Amino acid sequence: MCRFLAYLGEPILLEDLVCKPRHSLVRQSLRAEEAKTITNGDGFGVGWYGERESPGVYHEVMPAWSDENLLALCANVRSRLFFAHVRAATGGGISRQNCHPFHHGPYMFIHNGQIGGYPQVRRGLEALLPDPHYENRRGGTDSELLFLLTVARIDGGMPVIDAVRSVLHDTVDLMRAKGITAPLRFAAALADGEQAWAFRWASDDQPPTLYLKPQRGGWAVASEPLGDDAEAWSPIAPDQMIHLRAGQQNAYALV
Amino acid sequence: MCRFLAYLGEPILLEDLVCKPRHSLVRQSLRAEEAKTITNGDGFGVGWYGERESPGVYHEVMPAWSDENLLALCANVRSRLFFAHVRAATGGGISRQNCHPFHHGPYMFIHNGQIGGYPQVRRGLEALLPDPHYENRRGGTDSELLFLLTVARIDGGMPVIDAVRSVLHDTVDLMRAKGITAPLRFAAALADGEQAWAFRWASDDQPPTLYLKPQRGGWAVASEPLGDDAEAWSPIAPDQMIHLRAGQQNAYALV
Amino acid sequence: MCRFLAYLGEPILLEDLVCKPRHSLVRQSLRAEEAKTITNGDGFGVGWYGERESPGVYHEVMPAWSDENLLALCANVRSRLFFAHVRAATGGGISRQNCHPFHHGPYMFIHNGQIGGYPQVRRGLEALLPDPHYENRRGGTDSELLFLLTVARIDGGMPVIDAVRSVLHDTVDLMRAKGITAPLRFAAALADGEQAWAFRWASDDQPPTLYLKPQRGGWAVASEPLGDDAEAWSPIAPDQMIHLRAGQQNAYALV
Amino acid sequence: MCRFLAYLGEPILLEDLVCKPRHSLVRQSLRAEEAKTITNGDGFGVGWYGERESPGVYHEVMPAWSDENLLALCANVRSRLFFAHVRAATGGGISRQNCHPFHHGPYMFIHNGQIGGYPQVRRGLEALLPDPHYENRRGGTDSELLFLLTVARIDGGMPVIDAVRSVLHDTVDLMRAKGITAPLRFAAALADGEQAWAFRWASDDQPPTLYLKPQRGGWAVASEPLGDDAEAWSPIAPDQMIHLRAGQQNAYALV
């Protein structure tokens, strides 16, 4: 399991959420409180939208807590929409290519959870990727695969919620066909540069935690609350998708 | 293009070939003489057989010339059969998973060259991998793919030369089917812990350079001669496979 | 020897100088044309001023040419004053702490050159550092030491040109006292967030190259011209300091 | 605080202590049980004596738990005398130069603990280093400094126990002169290729834990027991030095 956060709102310094809160994501990399794995030290990444259509993305295999570059970057980059992720590797080796956020065109994605029995279904899932998205596969994680499958369907014209639903559905089908009983767990966030979507779902009844908080005329989403203002964070209900845009957020049933 | 060396013979310190010669592989990482890319600084690796059936393998994304761990390792590890490789990335990002030698069971492999139009044929080639070898795919390079395809056929009972021949043949077929005119180039070495094979071949008439030299009751193979004794190194003829065992070497037509 | 560039002017994306020119600094990391060492692959760094008094600084031990983070950063960060540096290690191991730019409070510094006989004079030079600057020593390079000595004198009230002059003078004195005949060579740039200074000097008559070019209502300084517009770059004369501010540049005799 | 282990006895694979035990040092890097810092993920190192007078040393800034090179190295290197160390950084940045074991000539050293108020006494301690040892200072840690001071005295003819005693004494004197009340804590091991010494001491009454266990005709020393055989490990008494040689171990009062 991993820890992540997402922000959409007035431009703020990344450090306001990534580094400064008492229980910031950097702190969670060393000592998470609600995660199955306490330490999330197998690399990390941040991605942010600035002047361009596609995000700037920084990946590193070192633990977030010991990377001075991350502190410098977060102290000097201001963004209206950014993601950050600290990794506890479950499948796939330690490499930058396996660090979140993944990105493709204007899209960016972070994930906490995993595909049960991934080695057995990986091949079948990769077979579902259209050629252009297959060529864009850079690492070996289940998370990147879920992302590319989703983007492929969005690129094909599907609404975001339908794309995610159908990818989760197809994945579970493949898992069942292989007789896998381990669950598919999926807390995730997706952005396109203007809006963001957060997802909380699992094929069993234990989706990873995910919280939402109003923040500076916008919202922050995080695997666990970031600090002293614990009561300001509301759990996102299981099986929900939250759609975040400037000035509004809407919840939808994911299944 | 990359640079590599292979050794089979009486146990010697790795540094005797990797670090100490005037034009050692470490030196070639900074300044190769016969390579298309002068600098081979996109990671490196060494692999050696010791007491176990499978080799010990060390991969690093830093350039070989600046890695003190490599010097320490090579000054202290003695082996009868080892490979070393410095990389100039052509396809696939910089990661340890993309560094040679690749290994699987008792087999170890290094490669210099590339599959023309790799992004277009990658998918088709990966489809040829049996499931167990597909699951063992760790990076994204063409070299690892050629290795796993070869090992899959060896594991299936094919002699080494036939396995390599058929993999090269199938790859060229796929390239042609995709209308790729860029060549497949293949200088490589394979080992199983007891014996080693060196290959020099290309689909056009320009196979990467490869040299052979008697060394300490055994042989060294290298992309370019390692130093002052240039005349002791003989070019391996194009389209040949050299089979190296204790006390003997034999050349075979590869095609 | 290393390669560096400095920019002061209207805010531009870092990539406009660091990555995009035909002979950009990233390109020079792999293949410099006027340097004693062709490859500058022993780490690199960029530093830029944004909203804060002190600069954001990014250091990495990988070669600049293979770091995707650098591309992403430079494509998304815009600054009115920034430095970039690719390193060919002469003294001091490969570590982020030994990568330029060095920074202290509002000051940032990059250097190409070296102190002849550094191991013999290092101790004597370090003894000249006041305690607070000694405590801020993070790596082991001669460059960081020249920077901290300079900043200590500026902090003590000395004008920049006098601080640099006296540090160079004291260093040469120490070298002579130790009987060192190798030269002190010094192409460097210093910034304080508002203005920048470029220096070209050597204790023999062979100072490292340094060029100046008007750029976007400001100036770029570089170890060698960045591209097609070679004629737009003027060599900075030996033994000179160039003082760069918004709208003006002035040259001073450094000795 | 960090975690370490030392072994002297019949040659064994490093993995027998570093990787394989239930509570191995690799496991302790992620989840130590008796340490002030649970996670020791700020780099690590192993050092071993083989055919040469000086040890082979491998340093890495990644956490030990995620480094496949470490597993490969430990599975293939056999030694009669080796050290391993996982770091939780207290002073000094994350760099290979700051990773243990430190080495100089035939000597190798690992340390758990710290010099209270190190930034204030660092300069005074460095002033005690003779020139040749000062020139060998590669990083910025208190541990390396304690090592070089000790080796300088051993090189000057002092017995090991007197060298360590006098270094600890001088350090405490300097701390007092600076009015530092934080303690000097020192669990450490030193080797010269034939014999090893383990130390447990603190200037207050809280020396870091250190355990001793007979192992394969020799001994293992560790910050905490390595696994199921907890009862086989005896705490080393505070203020003691254990001298380990082939076939014998002797305890001495350290103060």
C-alpha cells in the first residue's frame, strides 16, 4: 500500500501539503498511521500542472523523507492542481518508471491499492491496451496498467466514470477467470489539467482509506489526514467517485 | 550501442578485465573507440558465477566510471565465468531493470545492438513469450526480450544455437511484417554457469564489433580490445557463434 | 573541468537555455567542445530564484543527459535568474553535496576550474572559514570552499569584487606556501537573487573559457556558446568580472 | 541511531547474517525493535575482508530493504570477517560518503550513536586529525571523524583500546568546553583484517544496545538479536570492549 494526496484549488506552494503539515505526505513516507505498510520508502513522485497542457512530473527512487530536491521543489513550485505519492512497493521493482504519478498527454494518475494475483492477470490486461498506449508502458506496475487502460478508453471517447468502471470490471473478470481470490483494491486520483477525480473502491468490502477536505477555495484528497485539523477531513464513502472542479465537487456512485 | 566483455577460464579477479587494462570496460564507459556512441554512461552491470547455480548480478544506473562500489566489487570478487556491460541507452529508460546482464535461472546474457523499429515489434515479440518467461520480464528493453525469448526456447529443449537462430529469424520476420527497414544488430554473449556462447550477427552487413582473445587458460570476448595487447585480440567473424568451454572453443556458422 | 550557464533577464523557462538549444548544457554534459574533459557526467545541478529570497536548488548524481526529472523541471519552471552546472569531477567524490550550484542564504554559486594541489591546501583554506560558514560546509569540493570563503567575506561587509579578489589572493598565497605549481583556475558565477556576477581568471594565463550574450532583455553567461547563434556570444576577457543587473551590465578588472 | 552487525569466524556467506535471519539487518532497516528510530533507511553499507589487506566496501544511499544488489552480493560473497550497517541519519546528509563502514588502510569501522552537539565540536575534532588522515576525510559525519581520529592514533603506535579511550575522552572534553550537555554515545566495531573489536559506551548511562553471540567457530556482534535464537545473544556490558580473534574473545573495561 502507498500514501497519496491530490489538490485542486487556488495556486499554492506544493510544500503547503506535501512537506509542511504535521502529518504531511513526507512524514507519512516514514510513518503512516492508517496504512497496512507503515513505511512508504520505495520511491515517490510529484506531478503538477503549470503553463503547459501536460504536467511536470518528478520521480525519485529514494525515500521522500531524505530527498532534499523534493523540499526545494515543493518550496518553489506553485500550482492549482497537483498530485504527490509515496510508494510501498507491492509489485514491480524499485525504479523511477514504477513511481507515481503516471502521465500520458494531459492526464496524470496516482493509485493506492493493488490487483490481486497481478502476475497472473498482467498479460491479459496488457493485451487489452491499444497499440499506442501499449507503446507508452514504461514500467511494470499494476497501477500504470490500470492508468493506461483507463486513458485508452477516455481517448476512445468514454466518460471518465465509465472508463474507470469498465477497467475495474474487466480486471475483476480477468481475475475471476484465473481463479484469483485476492481482491482488487483501488483508491486513486486522475486529473486532466482542469479537473480531478478521486476514486475509492474494492472488489471486497475493504477499499483503502481516502479523505476529502475543503482547502483554499478548492479541495485536498489524501490517503490519511495531513495533520492537526483531523476533523476537517471527511472520509470518502466506499464505491464513490468524487469529481472536483473549480468551485464545485460532486459525488457519484462508482458501481 | 553498448560495450561488453565476457570471460571464461581460470578464476581471476573481475578487475583484471573490468577495471585494470589500459582500455578497460570502465574506461570504455567514458570513451569507447569503436562504438557508434562514444560514451556508454547510461548504467552498467556485472554478473559472475560463484558457488551457486545462478549468477550474482550487480546493476547500477550511474556511469561505470564513477561508481566506487564497482571498483570494490571487482577488486574482491574472483570468478571463472563473468560478464560486464556498460550501456548507451537506445530503447528503454535508465533503470536498473534495463541494465545488463539479464539473468534467468542459470542463464546470463549481455547484448550490444538493437532491434530496428523496436516500439512497433515489441508487442508482437512479447506475445511469443511463454507465460513463465513473460512474468519474468522486469524492464522494457529489446535486449531483455531477446534473452527471454532465447531462454524460453532453451528451456523448451532447443540447443542454444537453434534457439538464438530462431529468435533472430522470428524477430526479422516481425520487423519485415511491420515494414521496418532499420536492421537487427546482435553482438551478444550467453552463459549457463559452465559454458559461454558469443554471437556476432546483423540483418544488414554491419554487425557490431566483437573480439576474442586467449586469456589465462580460457578466453575473453569483448566489444573492443581492452588495451596494449591489441594484436592478441582477433575479430570474431560476422555471422558466427563461438562456443567456449574449459579448454576449448569452437566456432559455428550462426546462419 | 565542468560546464555551466547563468541567466538574468525576463523570466523564461529554464529549458530555453538548459535543454533546448542545439548545444545546450544538457548536450554539453555528453559532449562539450571547448572543455578539457569532453564528458561532464558526474552529476549536475540547477538553481533558480522564484518567490523566495533563497533559491530553489536541484542536485543529482546521474548525468544530466539521462535525467528525465531535469527535463520536466526545466519545462515547467520559469525564472528571472537561474544557474545550471554539469560536473566533471576533479576533486571530491560523486555526491549531491558536491554538485553545484552551492547556496547559502540568498547566495548561489557555480564554478568551473580548480585549485591546484587542493588536498594540500584544503585544510589551510578551511581554517579561514568563520564558524557559521564552516558548519555550513556540506561536501568536500574546492568549489564549495571558494564559495563559502567568498560569502563569509560578503557577510562581513566586503563588496563582492573585493571578497572574490581576496579569496583568490589568499588561495594563491596558500598554494605558494605549499610549493604548489599547478594553477588556480576560476570561471564562476555568483548571484544574490537580484543581481549576478561572472568571473574569469587564472593564476596562470589560461583561465577557463566564458562567454556572454544578450538574451531577452537580459544576459546569458556560459562556458561555451549554446548553439547556432555562435556569433552572438562574446568571450569574457581574462581577469574580468562582469556585473549583471536588470537592464545593465558592467565589466571590472578582477585583479 | 543506526543498526549494525559484525562477524568474525569461519568464512560464511554474508547473507547468512545480513539477509536470511528472521530479524536480519535488512529486516531491521525497515523495522528495528530496540532502536530509537524504527526505520533505518538512510543508506547502508557492507564491508568484508577477502584476499586483500584492505576490505571490499559497498555503500548505497537507497534503503537496504529495497536494494537487489545487496541481496546478490550477500548471496555470493563469503568472508571470515565482515561488517554491515543500516543508517538512520542524525548528522550529515544522505550520501555514499556518509555511509558506514568507513575504511582506511586495513581498518574498517561501523558506529551507532552520536556526538552530542556535533556541529559545535566538529571543527575542534577535525583540528585533532593529522594531515594524512584529514586528507582522507570523505564525508561529514561524526562517525567517520571518530574513526579517523582512532586510526590516526593507532597508526601512531597506540594500542586499539587506548586509541579509542583517548578519542572518547578528547571528544567529551571538547563537548564540555562548548557547554554541550547532550551525551556522546558509542556502540561501534573496528577491524584490521585479522581481528575485531566491539565497543559499548556512553558519556551518560545509556549506551546503545549491543549483543554478542557465538557463531560458527567465531562470533557475531549486533545492535539487536537477529532472529529466533534470541537467547543465544548476550548483551555486551556497558563500558566494555570485546576483542575478537580466531578462537577467542576477551572483554576489557573501556574506561
